Amino acid sequence: MPAQPSHNAHRPPPAGACEPAPEAAGLRADARHNRERILEAARETFAHQGIDAPLSAVARRAGVGVATLYRRFPTRAALVTAAFTDQLALCAGALDDALRDPDPWHGLCLLLEKVCTMQAADRGFAGAFLAQFPHALDYEREHTRAHIGLSRLVQRAKDTGQLRSDFDLSDIALLLLANGSFAGQPQESAVAASRRLVAYFLQSMRPGDHAEPLPPPAPLGLHQIHPARSQTPR
């Protein structure tokens, strides 16, 4: 069964998550205000339409001209990165929490539940989480960090006999692919469906005499979940 919520569920956001971004620190008050309006409009637009939404729609929602948006964020990748920095930091924090958990199965359950809920609840974040923007997101560094952390967590859960021995890291990519299909549905339905999917997934990953061997792992990695995207805004 899925792990119960941890005492860290309501912990403060990662250090710096609520502080002005370095690139905003030197702006005048009116320019900072425009920047925040654009970011809020981007999160709302991407949540409804995904990160492929026309950037002109973001500008309209923010009440600024397209030229103003481009001055602040010259590429789509730059806008997506800035809009979802806090959420991505929460994902990184969730992995750190899971690795610190003395019970690796408990940590793995909480990590998958948290990330999948965030992915299903916000279509924009789902796209940002899976997108490949190598330069803006430092994709290779983050992918490597996630791969190493997840590999350690999975191996610890296997070593303690709480995770079936034929579980493969690519199974997490399969889960994220399936879970991502809920993004864009009404939030309440998407989150409920995600929780049920994750519960089924976690139950099937427990070892036991009743568990039949799995087919060979799929040739998937976290970096293969989403096709590469253009870095030029529209």
C-alpha cells in the first residue's frame, strides 16, 4: 500500500524558492512587477494549454505587449524554466527527502506520490517536468542527479526486501508516461486518477510468492519520456 504522508509534507519551501530570482534583483520596481505578472500568466496559461501554448496568449493574459515578454524572456525555454523553478525545486527536495528517509520503501512511495500528483495536477508543470531544454534547465545535470538518486533509492529498497528484485529504474519512466496522460483533465479527477494509478503501481512492486516475473524492462530512461522541443518562443 502507498506510504502515509510524512511529517515533512508541510515543510517550508527550499531555500531561495520565495526569494526574487537573481535576474530580477536588478530590475526597477515596475519591471519586476511586469516580470511577475508574466510568470503568473505563464503558469496559468501553461496549466490550461500546456507549454506549447502561444506566447502571445501569455502576454495577453499578463496585460503586456509581446515585445515586453520577449525582453524579459527571449526564449520559450527561459520562460518555462522561470515559471516552474519552484516546482522543480520541490521535486529535487522530494528526492532529497526520500534519500534521507531511514525506510527506503517509505521514501520511494512518498517521492512517487508527490511527483505524480504535481504532474497530474498541472498540465504546464507536467510539460516542464518532462521537457528537454538542455541549456535553460541544465537538463543533463538534473537528469544525472535524478538518475543517481533514484538508483540509490531503488537499490536500498531492494536490499531491505521491500521492492521486488526485478524492478527496473525504467519502470519509473513508464509510470510517469502513464501518469502524464491525466494532465489537462479537471484537477480533482486528474489527482484522484493519479493516486489510484500510483497505488496500483506500488502494490505491484512489492515482492511476494504470488508475484510472477515481469517482462524484460523497456528501453526507457527519464530523458526519453518527452521529445526535444524548440527553444525559440512563439
